[in-house]
Amino acid sequence: MKRAFDLLLGVVALAVLLLPITLIALAVRLTSAGPVFYWSDRVGRYNRIFSMPKFRSMRVDTPVVATHLLSDPNTYLTAIGPFLRKTSLDELPQLWSILKGDMSFVGPRPALYNQYDLIAFRTQQEVHQLIPGLTGWAQINGRDELPITEKVKLDVEYLRRQSFSFDLWILWLTLVKVLRREGVSH
């Protein structure tokens, strides 16, 4: 049922968001050198690596680490990068990963391939069995501000509580947080 919901919501979201996606792609292309999309190697279900697209909000010479690990992330942002991140519009291309089956709308956020401590801890706690999500329980409870142990604790709670109604609740809370611009990268 979860996969059918992801496909149905993904197709509807893509149809509704096709014009904004096109306009954002054009804006990225016109305001900075480099490709429109940034393809990030991420860890998926059972620790399989997949490529996840985002609208490129940072320069092409940015180090491949989690944003919060950069000494001054703002120096790497493109002209429209702050807007894309503040509004979470940089995440829209992940609809591709959802339609493809690499991601779900709800699940633990996919770790970067080089976040070894997070990957190991999730594997130890059996969270690696889950399909990663566009949003998740840890995302709405602190995002990158959470230490890894707290993030995985919330991922484990999601693993134990997962249900269609819990996913709908997480999607609702995500929408509220995005509209209020709470916990989004600047």
C-alpha cells in the first residue's frame, strides 16, 4: 500500500508541480554555472547506494560533505541557493527518486554515502531495512540539528510505529513546518 500511495502522490505532485519545477530549473541554469541538478550519492534500503537529485543550490566546487559540516556553507551558495533551501524547493527533484522506488515520501532521510557513523548506527538498529524518505520522523523533530544518536532513536521509533496514518501525520507536520519555514537550511 505504501508503494501505491507513493506512486499515486508522486504522479499527482509531478503534474501539479511541473510548471514550478520547470521555472526553478530555468532559474538555476540562468543564475549559476554548472548543471541544474546535483546528483548526490545516498544510502538507500539495505545500504544500497543510489543517486538522488536536488536542484543545485551550491557552487560546483563545494566539498561533498553534509552542509552542516562545512565551515561556512553560505560561501558556497549560488545566487538563488538561499531561496531554494529556505523554501525547500531544492528537494522537488526527489520526486524522481520516489517514482523510481529508491525513496518514499516518508522514511528516514537518506544518508550521504560518506556518513559512515550514521550508516553504521542505523544498520545496527535495523533502520537500514526502511526505504529512505523525502521527509521523516527525525526530520520534523529537529533535522540536521539533531545528534546522530537522537536522529537514529527517532528513526527506530518510526520503524516500530510505521503505518499509513503515521505517514500521513508526518506528511502533514512536514507541510506545516515547510510553510512556517521551520528547521530548513539557510
